[in-house]
Amino acid sequence: MIILKSRDEIDRMRVPCRIVAEILYGLRALVKPGVTTFELDLFAANEARKRGAKCAFRGYHNYPSSLCCSPNEQVVHGIPNKSALKSGDIISMDFGVLVDGYYGDSAITVPVGEISAAANMLITVTEESLYAAIDAAQSGNRLGDVSFAVQSYVENRGFSVVRDFVGHGIGKSLHEDPQIPNYGLPSKGVKLKPGMVLAIEPMINEKSHEVRVLDDNWTVVTCDGGLSAHFEHTVAITEHGPEILTRI
Ligand code: MF3
Ligand code: CO
């Protein structure tokens, strides 16, 4: 069941969403060769605490950290550790918080030092596919229009869409209906209505779309070792169009 949010609830969701955006903005500046994902996790946790926000992922199905850090061939749900990032890596950071009963959720992928042209293209296309999806998230359109926007944008540029993980509705729970696949058919699926709040999150691979979960039961990696990128925004559907709540 899709839970519609009132104007007042959307206003309340701005608070966790803005905090997530600010903290990801800070994390982006911290990413450089030599930093560990453990340090990034600590920064996110401290910044959330300062703002009175609860980290949404820590403890969620026993996830052990505040931030998801997924370098290179890791797709999502990478667990922060003490190994240092190095120039040429890419790193996806996914963060969510809870404030006053409402969640915000967003993710970015950023370069570490100097990266290859291919890695840079993957990051650019993944971010642009998120904006294509958001453009399609108009009241009266259907969920399939959003999914298809990502898939067509990405596949036309030679990359592939991860199928085993999806975006989601968000509000008083981190994950609400509907599920939002990053592939699909235009004009199919539920009709988008004002009051829906969606976490749209393309996960895009350089090579094959196939992924698997490591023995830690969290870290999702590409099967072929190719790079993967991830961007996510929490977006409110309004009568005046989509509104990105996690925009800085
Ligand atoms: N943004 C991710 C999601 O919406 C983060 C979940 S990580 C978890 O699913 F640890 F909380 F599972
Ligand atoms: Co999410």
C-alpha cells in the first residue's frame, strides 16, 4: 500500500532530507586518497548526532554502520573498514537519517583523486539517469515511466542496470511501497500522485548487470568485477512537479 503524505508531512520530511544532503556534501569534500571508509562513517555519524538525527541504516536488519561505502566493483551496502581509498578509485556513499518520525535517504558516487575516463563516464551517466528519472516523476505519469527513463538513458550509453535492488517509497519507514525498479516499460505500473514520496536510486554497472552478495551478507558486488555507480534522491511528487528533498 502506498502511503500518501500531506503537505505538512512533506514539510517535516524536508528536515531529515536536508540533513542527509548536507552530510553527503561534507563527505564529498573528505574523499581523497588515504582516507578510510571507516573515517567517512565516523564523520557521518558525528554530523548526524550534532544535528539530533538518528542514523537510519545502523541496526537496520543488523547493518553494522551508519554509512554504506561501496568502492569500485561494490554496488551497494559496502561496510566501512580501515583500508585507505586510493587515487583512481570511485566510491559510492549512501546515507539515511530519521528525524521526528520521518526518514531521508540519498546517495552519491564520487571520484578519488584522478580517475579514468571510463569511470568518469559511468558516474556522469548514472547521475544523469537519476535526473532523467526525476523528470519523469510527474503526477499523472506512471511508475514505469520513471523506471524506463533510467533504463533507456543508461542502456543507450552502453551501461547496464542492476535488477536485483530497487528504489522505494519512503516516509515513516525507510522502505515503503512502491518498489521502484530501474528498468521497466513506459505507461505501465501505478499512477504517480501528489503526496507520494519516492527514493529513486539507479545502481548502474560498467559491464554486465549481474551482481552477487559477499559472505558478509551485505556487500553487493558486480559478478564480472566491473565498476558500479549509485545515485539516490528522496523526491516528493507534487501538483507542480517532482521536488527533490535531498538537494543541497
Ligand atoms: N539507500 C539504501 C536503501 O534504501 C540503504 C539501505 S542500507 C541498510 O535500501 F543498511 F540500511 F540496509
Ligand atoms: Co534508498
